[in-house]
Amino acid sequence: MKWTVRLLFIALMCAEILAWNGIILHLKPDYSWLGLAATAILVLGIIEIIQLSATLRLLVFLDTMLDACSDMFHFYSRIHHWDKLLHFLGGATVAIVAIWLLEKLVREGKLYVEHATVGIIIGAILIVAFCGTLYETEEWLTDVHYLHYQKQLGDGPDTVTDEIWNEVGALSAALAWSGFLALRGSSIYNKGIYAEA
């Protein structure tokens, strides 16, 4: 399944780059084709570097595709609160990936955290905050260096709202993971929720 998701990402990136150059998909997105292509390239690079599991690769692809479709089909501009929903889902997705990675590092002895569950939750929330900042920075860079006017990056309140919804999604995913461990009566050391079979 990993190769299937890689090919889906490559197809998405190619479509976005071709659309950016006016070759296919003569749609005008809410924001920009460049921003969509940059996001897909960065996301694929990250999941390849951390060697994400096949199931989580699919989850990340679906989240990235939902963002692209929302931009292409103007859900962001037509559906009230759609942006907040996507930031919530994006934050939850990044948190799930962060929890998987941190849990794996703790189990392998490559990361020591005295209170592992709490440490992983805090780590996941901080990773989501960092990734959210990267995303907002990418929007600013696209506006300044490509569009030459402010389109993708909203005003101050919009940016803060985006970051808050990222963190609400992250906290929701982290609490769900913690609750799952508690219900199962397990710890991350024997076989956590995202452990490979």
C-alpha cells in the first residue's frame, strides 16, 4: 500500500504542477496551485523521511487531497467555517502522525520520557504547532514571492484562528489516543495504538 499512496501523491503533485502552468484543470482555486503543489511535495517528503506506516500514509494523503479539493472547488470560500474544519482535521492528522512517531521512538529506546503518555501528548501538540507555523509561513511566502499580494495568508485574527483549530484537532487526537490506551489497559511499551504488526 505504501507504493500506492506514493503514486497517488505523485499524481496529485503532477496534476497541481500542470494546472499551475495552465496545461490541465483550468480551474481557478481559492488560493493558488503553487501553494497546493508545495504542500503535497513537502508532505510526501516528510512521510518518506519518517517512514510512516502504510495506513497512516493513506490518512495523510486523504487529508492532503481534501485540502486540494477544497481549494479547487471553492469550499473554502463557499462553505462557512470550512477552513476551521480543515484546520481541525489537519491538526488531528499531524498529531496522529506525531504520536505514532514519538511512540515508536519511545518503544525503541531512542527517546526517553519519564511520563511517556503525557510527554507524547505534549510533544504531539508542539509538533502540530510547528507544522501549523510552517504552513502559515508557506502561505506568506507564496503571497510575497509568487502572487505579490496577500491572498493565501489571512489577517492576524485568521492566522490565530487557524492555529487554534490546528491545536484543537491535535488535542482531540491526543486525548482519543490516551483514552484508547486507558480502555485497553495497555501502555505504549507493549503495543501502542499505532504500532506496526
